[in-house]
Amino acid sequence: MSQPAEGDEFSHYCFHCHQKSTQHYLYSEKEQVEFEGDTVEIIDSFYLCLLCVQVNKIEDI
């Protein structure tokens, strides 16, 4: 799956206002973690909810 570009918008569930809303992509952070002897990349993506103007973090493995 390709990473979104800054400013892309998606429909996601907001963890703050508890509604499915338009989320404005801000940025992602990548981290390598050890899990059962393997290295796994975790990507935390941050989105701004356009309804309540709060930042949501979505983790992708």
C-alpha cells in the first residue's frame, strides 16, 4: 500500500468525536520493532478530523 501525500483526505472514524468524518492526512512516522524474532515496520499515520479539529493516529503494520 502506498503512503498518502500531505493534504490527501480520507473518510475515517474519529476517535474524538466518534463519527465517520473526512480526515485530512498530516504525516506518518515509521518505526522498526522486534516481534517473535522478526523485524516488523509499524507506520503511525496522523490525520486531522475536519469535524472536531482533533488529530487522530492510525497504526498500520
